[in-house]
Amino acid sequence: MLKRGQITIFIVVAIVIALSFGMLFLLKSELMQGIIQPERDEALMLQSEQTSLRLYAEQCFEDAVHNSYQHNCFDSEDCELDLAAYITADFRACVDLEPYRARGIDAEMNNGDVNVDINDNVINVVSDYEFSLSAGTSLVSVSDFVFSVERPITFVVPTTGGMLREPFRATTADGLMEVEFAPGTVFTNALGNVVDNPEISIYLASLTYEDATIHGYRIYQFEPSGMKLSEPLTIKLQYDDGGMGAAEETLIIVKRDGPGDIWRKIDTEVYPEQNLAIGYMDSFSEAGLSITCGAGGNTKIFIDTEFMYVVGCEPCLCFVEGENGAWYAPDYIKDGCADDKSRCGIDEEMGIKKFEEFEKTSKPKGGTTAYVAYKDTYSDPNAKDIFCNEYCKDRITPEDVNECKTKCKTDWDDGTLAGCQLHDWDGDGDNELGYPGMAAAGGEGEFSFELINKSEGDTICINSINISNIFVDDSVSIFNLNNQPIISISGSIQPNDLLKSLQKGGVIKALANKVVEGKNNFTIKVINNNGVCSYARMLFMFEGTGLTCKDLKGSGKCCEFKGEVTADTDLAAECGFPVNIEVDEAATAGINVRDEDCGEVKAAAVNAKCNKFGFMTLAPEDTQYVHTFSGDGGWILRTFGVEGKIWGDDNTAPESAPSFVISARNMKLNPIVRIVGPPGDEANIDIRIDDNKYVIFIKNLLSSTSGPLYVQIGNEPNNEDFQASGKKDPAQYAEMINKIHQGLTNAGIRDKVYIITAGLSPSKPDSAARDVYAKTIIDNLNREAFDIWGHHSYPSWTDAGANPKSYDRPEIRALEKPILITESGQGVHNLVDGRCMYDDKDITKGAKEAFRIWNTDSQVIGTTIFILLDTNSPERACTSWIGANRADESQWRPQYNDLRVGGPGRDDIGEAVCGNYN
């Protein structure tokens, strides 16, 4: 097993930045608890910090060594002194002890020496720097850092025109790995350009952080990163089986493309008699020897976080955003509100301010509770004085004013001025309940869990991690494990999008390589947009070898599951996970939910269940009525012009897209942004793609929103009557998708976008022609260029020839991609003699039959019915499911009422079947 002393030689500077930033969150929970605990717990608190301090200092020292190695001064007589000076300066610049000091811990770095010794193939670095943490009479320290690094081998592969003519072999400096390049190999760089006589380096490396997904004995880094080979590269790894602790037959060679990627198995041949493993790879990355995680039998571990934040809860209020960024209840709302925009809240008895006061009286079971301090929501350095002066100005006597100011400033400084406060937020002279900003209405905290070995001397190995349940109120801005972001979040992300980002591909790959053997800290920050309780809770499932777990103080419940997990297994029951978090947790905390103001309380949950109901819409006013019909997790689609508004409608302008996405997410819907070109532009499609207009549109939209985007490219490109579409040639349309994919990849944002292909017209000219058109697209489409196959199902119901499953063709099924039905129904051609061709009864019956089919097909993830409301023509009015006066329920057509959430027809359809596509 490779130890931390065998460090990597190649590492990116970003690790330094990530460590400096992430350290704040790694330490936060323990530090906060240390502040409020009595002195007798100081020693225990400091002991828990000693390990994290050691890890932090070692990482900074390791990074300094790596960075110095780039100078390649190893032939200089003064090289050892030069390297020592460089490492010292970089090391000191990296270490930041302010997060400790800010929490009341005395943190010091005592000067020491760095010594470098260069031998033939090894660089030894030793430092006696010492770091200390003290609180009261307690003191802990870490010191003495020792690292050994092997020098790389660098060689030039002789090629002609980028092609290798003869076999070429090289051996690493340690003599334990041989690589062989096959004749005929063509070398291309990360940009796809052929490289002649490539210079190649191979470094011996360790993991950049502890990684429970691999048992790496020796890890090698191949450079230049991203280089691809037309013929497989043969890797021959020698190993020592003495004390290995695993059967040699379980050995495999693994590779990954970078520190953020998961290790993947490559084809491996093991020869125990020669202690040799041979594997093959076609691109440069990290590679090393590991054991199969499945060796010895897998174990499933469930961890229920029992994790909740309560942040200044108050009655059911309608909050608005003021010009100064504050969120408050307007003056006309004093006793709660009952309109459609209200949110269920908790009784005012829970309206607390101080963290420790809540801890003493009303802490829910398990988890931790914290608030986003007011001081963290203001950038103005004078904000404390301004706020406290305003906050206290209405006190009766000068003594009362001064006492109020003193307490206000103390609460501000120690971070406990948080939650909902009575204050003149809008400057009208009257106090209102509110917050200085959206972030202050949320909370942040940590929970810990520890993964340990079943038998001493064994090592855990994790195959996969799934989050089987997740409850998050409002949006999430931080989602970290061991100060490594589980997913990158710009601003904040809605729960639906969070789960989809985590479960892209079914396994939480990004989380697996951040779990460590021993104690793990999970940090989450919730931004509350509705002025009520913030909470977060989830159930993790780990599967791997040698796994067991134990509960830690302040952590969630950890349990081991015996047997196979199936679709019918109630994972929540295994760890007592609540079904309805608002009701269950409110009852546990001894507080009342205001059912009378807000109606029946429903779980604000985004879990493994999928919702396939939705609508195509035209106007922003439609969003809430899509949610009324679909419920949480439903779908909503709107069309936007790539360069400007289309159809003369301002709602289709690019600048309208961000508000559509944000509004839909706030309603817990999945927004689909359909992007089309301007009418009559077919002849200029290639110019438009070269101009990168679609990529620019998507990039701008991402900068204005957060979370993954569902983007549909074009609409019915095979429809000769429809001008606002892609090129009619299917091969050119496929190339259009390929180019957009490449543009998003080059911009570094491809992983944030779900690309949906355009639905095809079944009637222009006919369904047979559509199927041929679709096959041609598939034949020319890069499989990585899109994520979801879009389909138009017309007619979906009422006609004798209706076929809701018209997507069910071998070439589409073979894609193994999720299917989104982005238009369905009868279309617009159903007006006869001025009257709608189909009555509401027929439409209702047909829609039920169609949704029964879609709901039982696990590859279909959603449907957007054409259309919620369209009054542009009598024909289109026939397709509408509600009337022009949306709020008038008497204008909701029978099919809308019957199939909406809570309607009698919804239960008749049955629960949706969800596969790995959801």
C-alpha cells in the first residue's frame, strides 16, 4: 500500500487553492463546538484538530515540493540550496492559520529549516517546522515532515509524421514499470493535433489525497496530459507480493484522467510466478496497481445523516426582496398570508437568534445546527455599525440604546446574529421580519462519519456510493466532503438539479474518491429563499470491501445492510430515514406545523422517485400552473431564439431565459430551454455554428443561473414548414450537435449541460420519413455529444392510429440514452368547422392511456404536453389545457383537473417506473 510519504511529483497548482479555501469548512464544526464548550473540553477539542492540522501542513509541504520540482535544476551544484529556499517560501505562503484564530484558537508556526538531499534517482526533503494550537491551558503541535520523491524519466519517441515505425520501450527510474509503444502508433495531443517525436515523461506519484476507491501500491503519472495513442500502450508492472494482504489474482491495473476522476479498471493480465501485471491503455493519465474492490465479498453500509438546520423560523410569510438586497415580509402582511406564493413555516415560538440557545432547548435528533451570520452576508466594512445603529434606534432611553448596540455588536462579531430579525428592512419607519440577504436566511453545518476496517490490518475499498434519499429545503451553495467539493456549484443549486448532478450515470463517482478511511466530514450550506426552516438530510449507501462503520458524536446513524438491495428494498427503513421530513422533524423538535394556513404539509423531498408529467409553455405566468398540474420534479419547456426573440414575442428573447430557469427551479420543476435559430436562416446554419452562437447562449445562461441545464437544440429540423429549426439535412443537424458539444467542452462547461436532441415531426412528410431521418442523425452523431434523445409523439391519443410509443425503435433503444417526449398530444390540426375535433372526455381518456405507457417505460424520463395555454389561434386554443384567465379554476379543462396532482386520474395512471436514466 502506498503511504503518504511517497508523494506525487506532478500536481496542479489548483490543489493549493482548493486546500486553502476548503480548510475553512473542514474545521468549521469542531471549531464552533470548541468555542461554546467549557474549558474542560478544550484538550479534547484540540486533539481532534491535531489530525486535520497535520494533514493540512503535510499537504502544503507536499505541494511546495511538487512546485519546486518544475524548476528542473537538478544538475546544478547549488540546486539543493535553491530547492530548499523555494520550498520554504512556498510552504510558508501556503499555510494559513487564520481560520483557527478566527474561532478563538491560538495558532502559531515556529520557524524551522528545510533540507534537500538529491541522490541518483531520489530527492529527500526534510523539515523541522513546528505548528501549534492552544486554547486555555491545552496545547497540541505537529512537526517533522519527511518526503522522498523519485525523479522522473523523460524520453523522446522517434516518429515519422507522428507515426512510430519500430517498437519503442522505456523503463521507469525505479525499474518496476516498463512501457512498450507498438509500431503504427500515432500520437495526438489534447487538442487532437498529431505530434511528431513526442517528448514523454513518467513520474512516480502518490495519491493527491487519501482515496478509498483504490489500493494503489505504486502510482505513475504520464505526461503530457491528454495525449492519445492510436494503438494501445502496453504497461508491465512488477510487484512484491510479500505482506500484500490480498490474493494476487485480485490485482488489476487502474487509470484515471485526473485527480477529480474516478479510478477505472483496464484490461489486466496477472502472472503470479513472475510477480508481473500487464495492462493496456490508449491515453496518458495516472495509472497504477490496485486490488479488485470486490475481493473478499462486498459490504453495504448506510449512513443516515439525521442532519437538520433550523434558522430563525417564523410563521407562514410572503417574503420579498428589497432594493437593498434584504428579504422581508411587506407591511401589509402581519399575521401570515394565504395566497398562492406562501410557504409552510413553523410557529413563531421557534423564532430564535442565538445558536447555543437553540442547542439547549430545541435541538432535533442528531445532526448539527448553525446559521449563516449576518457579518458573512455584508461586504461593507461599516455594516456592523450601520446595522446596529439602525437596529437599536427605537429604544426608549439612551442607556437602552447603548446596551442594545453593545449586545448587537457582540452578537455580530461572534457570528450569532443570524436568523429572522425584526428590523426596518425597507426603510419605511416600521419594523418587519426579515434578513439582510438571502444567505442569512439559510444555514450551514457538518456531520461526521467514520469508516473503519472489520479486521485489523485490512484496508477498506469502496466500489460505489449512492445517495438514495435526499431532502433539501430551497437551494444549496456548498456541498463538500473533506473540504473537497462533491460537485462544483456556482452561486446555488436547486435540490432537483443537485440530485441529477450527483446521480449522472447512477453512481456518485465524484464522491467515492473523496471518502477516506477513518473520520469524514461532510459540509453543506443551505440558502433559504422562503423565510422558513432550512434543513438538509440524506441517506448514503457505500458498497465495497472490508467496510464497517461507527457512529460519532453529532453524526448520523450508521448501519450495515445484509442481503441484496432491490428496487423494492425500503432503504429509508434500514436507518429510520423519515418519509416526511417537515412533519417528522417538527414533531421531534416539539413544534407545530401551520397546516391551517398552508394546507396539507408535503415532504420537500427530491428522491429516487421520478415525475414524468409536464407542459410546454409560452409565458412566465404559466410556471405555477405547470407545478399545480405536475407537482415537484415535473417538467416545463419554453422556446428561445438563439440570437433574439422569435415570433415577435418578448418571452422568447435570450434575456428572458434566466428568469424562466430560476422561476421553474424555485417551483421545484425541471426547466427545459429549447434554443432555435431565427426564421429563414437555414442557408446560414454553418455560419451560425462557426460563430458559436449556441455555445455563447448556453454560457451566458449558465453565468446567470446555477445547476445543470437541460437544453434542447432546435425543433423539428425535418419539418419543411417550420422555419425556426436546424438544417433540414439530418447529417448536418448531427454535425451541428457535435460542434455545440465540442464548443461547450472547450469552454469547460459541458458537464453542466444536458444536451437534448430536437424532436422530429412525424407528419412532415410522414412517420416513415421521420424514422429514416432519425436513423441518419444517429449514424452521424457523436454519442458523447448529447445526453437525452428528444421525441415528439403526435398523435399521442384519441386517433385510432395513435401511438404514444412511437419512439420505440431499435436504433433509439440501442442508444441507451434517456428519452424526453418534448411535445405530445394532438397537435394543432384539430379544428373542424370552427369547432375542436376532439372533446375533453376523449382527450382525458387518451392522455391517461398514453401516460400509463410512458410511466411504465423506465427509459422515458419526462413529457411536456403541447400545450398548457396558447390563444394565438382557434386551432391552438383547442390544444390548451387551461383557459386564458389562468387563475380562474372554472377555465381549467377536465383533462387538466383529472390528471393533475391530487386529481382522480393521476392515481389511475399509477406510480412511475424509474430506471438508471432518472
